[in-house]
Amino acid sequence: MELYKVNVNGNDIQVADYPGEKGPIIAIHGLTGTYKNMHYYAEKFGGEYRVIAVDLRGRGNSDSADAETSIFKHTEDILALIKELKIENPILLGFSMGAFISALVASRLESVQSVILLDGAAKSSDHQRGIVKPSLGRISREFTSKEHYAEETRKIYSNLGIEWNDVLQEIVEYEVGPVDGHWENKSTESRILSDFESFYSFDPKETGSKIECPVLLVYAEGSIGSMGPLFYLKDYEETQASIKNIETVITDANHYQMVFEERQDIQQAIKNFLERI
């Protein structure tokens, strides 16, 4: 795997490039994630496929997000990244917010070969606000070390039904950096919230009707602690109805377990889908 930065639209995007003969698969993480959130998918499909996992702006080691950032601005970045890297017929693999972005990219770029939506690109409601917003407070806090940040984040994730492991430790520690004698998340809470609120401007009917390639939707029906799943299956009705060629599979994982645990059922569903296309 090679790490490098690509300048798109005047900003640097960090890329983790896993070599492979097929593909490429562009892997796009969720709201507060980084390229490391796509670890299990890059490890599974890298080698056979070229996997390009990104740090979206405002995360990891990419440049800052705009003050009024949104899924639509991240879409512009991914479109520019595809052009800059001269990628033909990309496969888009998006988790959560990355799924919204993947759908938007596919609705605008005819050369997209296929799209894999990991529990995203749905109709949003107040239900998602109740789950997501309480977990964002860590972003604006100060911590004594990256280990301190990881320990506090571990407490949050334990309430979300996530089992901690060494991979998750590494994922979480990558989210923070030293600032003036303390450690803090590399993201800005107000801009993360701006990205999240843009979910509510996503139009599944309009976007889905413009997607011509095959789409795999992986729906996570597992409850997040006592709060139920992040999205309900009914939240995908417009997405499923508007996309011409869409297949849906259901996993008993919850939303966060899709990336924080190695889910062989999801990997197998993706493998089967890729082999068919």
C-alpha cells in the first residue's frame, strides 16, 4: 500500500493506494472516518483489485473541509480525483456518508462501472440525528494523548455495540493529532455537523434515476445499542425504486460493525456482486 496526496480543486486529498490488477475500487469512508475505516475491505479486495481509499477533506491527513462543507462538495472532490488519477470505469464502495457520495458521483459520471452502498444513500429523518449527534462531542474536546482519546472513544463505541480490537485502536488513534500541548481530533465539529446536515438535502429519487450502472445495497439491520438500526429498510424505498439496476442484501451487523469488524457475510456479498458484473 502506498500513501500519497493528490491535489484536487486546489486542495490535497490523501490516498491509500492498494495495488491490484482489477478495478479500481474507490473506497469512501463515513462521516467521522478516514481511509483506515475501510481497512477490512482494502485488505480483502486489495491485490486482486486496485483499491484506492481516501481521506475526505476535513479528515485524516487531507486538507481542511470548506466552512460550509457538504456531501455535494465531497462529490466534487471525488469526481476531480477520478479525473486527476485518470481512472476509467471506477467501482465505488461507499460506507454511510461515503455511500451518499458514491451515489451522487455515479449519478453524474457515466463511466462508473458499479456502486456498492454500505448502509447509506437513504432518506434521512430525526432518527439519525438522535443517534449520530451525541457521538460527535469528542471532536471538539482536548485530550492528554492519543491513547486518552482512544480510551474515551472506546467508551462511546461500547454503547454502540462495537467490540474493541487492535485494528479499531489504530483507526481511532489516526483521527487525532497534537495541538499546542494537547491532542485533539483532526476534524472540526461544526464542519462534521455541516456534512451530516447535508444528508437531508439528498434526493434519492433524483439521484437514483440518473444512475445507470449496477448497484449493490448492503443494509445493516442490526440495532445500535438500544437505539435500533441507523436507517430502517423503509428509508431505502425511494433509493430502491429509482435505481434501475439495484440488488439489496441484508446483514445482521449494525451500521458501525460494517467497518469496525471484519464481516465475512458482507465481503462475500460484495465478492459475488463484483464477479457478476
